[in-house]
Amino acid sequence: MRHSILSDCMSALKNAESVGKDRCTVEASKLVMEVLKTLQEEDYIGEFEKIEDNRGGKFRIELLGEINDCNAIRPRFSVKKDGFEKWEKRYLPAKGMGFLIVTTPEGVTTHEDAKSKGTGGKLIAYVY
């Protein structure tokens, strides 16, 4: 039963990594594409490509074996520019390990980039 395309994507990544697969396929959406770009920039996944089908498409993602855990954050908590530390403690295992994925007025980014730009946003996922 589908609840959220982003939740399904993060679960598929985690499950494929845990069994040692080298690629996985997830449903496509604009938000999923932005999250995958962020994961790719941080070297958690390799290349990904969109495969068109009659239901909107899918992404085929190359896995690098770098993800220990990842998940979508529900509900999407709002965070001010100086409020990330509370959420880091809640979702990440240690300081400097992994990152929160945040949607900001400038787009989807990591919490570290949002802090350096001095902007807040909504938490959508975490990865480590």
C-alpha cells in the first residue's frame, strides 16, 4: 500500500543496500529526483536515470554500498535556520555522520548547506 513516493523510495534504497544489490528501481517524481541529486552530490549513490513508462516513469539507481540507514521524515517538521541541532540529535547517530535532507526556498539541500546559507526549511529525509 502506497503512502508516500519519497518514503517508498527511501525504503527501496535501504532494502537494496542491506541485501547487497548494485542497483534498484523506484517510482519517479520531482521531489524524488531532487533527493536523488542530493544523495548523488554527497556520494551516497552513483548515477541514476529516468525510465519512461505509461505510469509516469521510474528511476534506475546505481548503488555504491554507502547507505547504512535512510528514511523519510513524517510529518515534515519546519526548522528555523538555527534549529537544526535538535533534529540532528534525533535522527543522526553521531555529529558529522550523515545528513538531513531539507527543502528550502532555494530548493532541496542538506542541512549543512542550509545552515551555511542561513536558511531554514522543512525536513523531508535523513541518510547516514
